[in-house]
Amino acid sequence: MVDAVSQDMVREHFDVDQDFIAHLNGECLDWAGMDVEALHSALKAQGEDWYGLVSERCPHLFASAPVFISDLQLQQMQQVIAAAEQAFGASENNAPLGVFYGYDFHLNAQGVHLIEINTNAGGALLNALLVDSQRTANLYGEPVGATALEHTFTEMFLNEWRLVRGDTPLQTIAIVDEQPESQYLYPEFLLTKQMFERAGLAAFIADPVQLTAQEDGLYCEGRRIDLIYNRLTDFDLSRYSHLREAWLRHQVVLTPGPAHHAKYADKRKLAWLTDAEALRTAGLANEVIQTLQQGIPHTEIVRAEDAEHWWSVRKEWFFKPVSGYGSKGTYRGDKMTKRVFEEVMQADYIAQRLALPGERKVCLIDESVSLKYDVRCYVYAGTIQMIAARLYQGQTTNFRTPGGGFALVRVIS
């Protein structure tokens, strides 16, 4: 519970904006925490089997403290997202927009920095559970996003269907990933399936090989699949020709799909978004270009012939594979060995100017530790549905850090 006297006394000593935010994130303050009991009650309410699965498989799924951001930082993230959406341009008619885009930011004293765009960002249903568990708690700051997240998410999928099929009823959805039961976020797949079923839809969680191709489309357990919620990291579906063929023949609505990834999430697009001349050539207004230049760390495509240059400046850059996901194969330049660097030079990589993540102190049982964090905006059709953070130790985000995991985000106005 928030102690109003304590927060007012502390706030007197800080500027309204970043100094105070830094103080909130830099200390373990009882009045600036969250209701942990309410979270565990919400988790247990999903069923004993589900709660047991999360406890066993994902002990560091949820962080032990919220992350605080300023209203100014929220506005800056919204401006960068809007500018990026304008740069990418309008979507095709009669095509899905793509669900759960993840705009990932690092926040620090220099501003907000868009480090990545993902078109199949995980964690939305889990973070919705976290956010909803805290709605009646007396917490410091304000939540971000829709007040009825399940309705918002369900309507998003229904809209994806309507954009392609109009008034034809949607009946069957498949949540598709490779070996889904072995995936770390399998508990989220179960939540998503339950959400669809509460909306009156038949829902399956399936490996691509469980979908069989027939003349009129794809089938799972004898039922024709109308829409696929695509969680595959085979972004162009090159390994699953039957899925790709059904998508190209418009036999199934696929969201997000190969076109969404190519348009938004190919890492080379970050280089384009930070190339002022290319953006001017594309006809973007100066204010949009300026927002992108300020809000996205400068990014360049790595070429082997420039290896000597990249080695000399590597400590100022972060290296990411063009088609990578989940922080796999990413390296901070100052942590790279010569062997790793040479491998990167021979592969398809981009280099992004280093923008350090923010830090959040969390209190464990016998110590307090400072963890890094990034902020993920879940976006649909250019609108932020929800904001979450991820706390971690190491070079990149992970769910192996005590006290880390998905974190509540609260805005201080």
C-alpha cells in the first residue's frame, strides 16, 4: 500500500521528472512496490495444473518489483512508434495487420531508444494477467493500456479475420509453434487458447506438422483451420511449405505472417529508419525523420570488407543477426572475442549504436541487486495496447535472473 506522506516527503527532494524516476527505480521502497499476493492469487485462479506448470518451468517469469517511467518517456515512445508506423506506410487492403507487434525500448538519461521491432512478440497474455491482478491494488503511479485487455485482444483477432473474410463467421483458430509444449512460454499458449474458447471459438495448440493440407486448406484433428496465430520463428515459412502454400492461396488467415516480418521486423529496417537521406527520398516529413533519428540508435548493415573498421569501433556498437530473434546471436561489441567477431563479419548482421538499458533495484531475501530492464510496447494498428518491462542480468534479456522476468510498468505523471 502506498504511504502518501512518505512519497510526498521523498518527492520534495527530486525534480518531477527523471531524478524522481531514477530514485524510484534505484531503491527498494515499500510504498513503491506491488501486491505480490494478488498476483499469485491470479495465477492460482488459472487452475492448479497451470499454476504448477508455471511454478516448475518458469520460476523467474515475473519480476519482484515494478518499473517506473515518466509521462514524458511514455509520450516519447508513442511518438517514435507513430513515426515508425508512418515510415512503413499503409497496410495492404484485404490483408491482416499483424497481431502483437512488440516495440522494445531502452530508457536511460539520454532518452528513449527503440532497439528492436518484433512481429510475434511473446508475453502479452502473461503480462495482461499481471496487469489485471494489480488493478484493485493501491499502487503508486498509473497503469498503461486498455482496461479490458482480454476483450481488446480478442477483438484484435476478430478484426484480423474481418479484414480478410468480412462477415464470414470465424470458427476455428490454431496457435502454432514448433513443439509448443516444450516452449518456455507454453503457459501463455494455454491462456490464449482459453481466451479464444471463452469467445466461443474452437482453438488448438499445434506443431506445424500436426496441420495437414487438403484441397480446401489446413486441418487439425479433423477440423478446418480458419485462422493461424503464428508463433513460429521460421519467419518466411521456408521449413513448412504446406503452411506457406495455404497462406499464399488465401486458404487460411495467418497473423502475423511473412509479409509483416519483412516489412517491420527484418533488422535491416532499423538501418533504413535511421538513414535520413533514405527517409527523405521516401517522402517523409522532416519532423518524422527527426523523431526517428532521435528515438532509434543509429544502425548500419555490417559488411565483411569493413571488418577492420568495425573491430576498431566495436565497443560503441551492439551486433545483431538480421533474421535473429529472442536475443540469440546478439553481442555487445566490448564483450566480443576475436573469434566471435570474425564469425559475425561473415554472417548477415547489423550493428546498432549502443544504447544502455535502464536499471531497477530489486530486493531479494538476503540482498538487493540492480537489474537491467527494457520496456516493451504491445502495439496493434499503431496503437499501444499495453506496456510491460523485462528485468534481467547479462548482455540480453532472459528469464533466468532471480527477481527478474516480466515486470509491471507504472507511469508517473
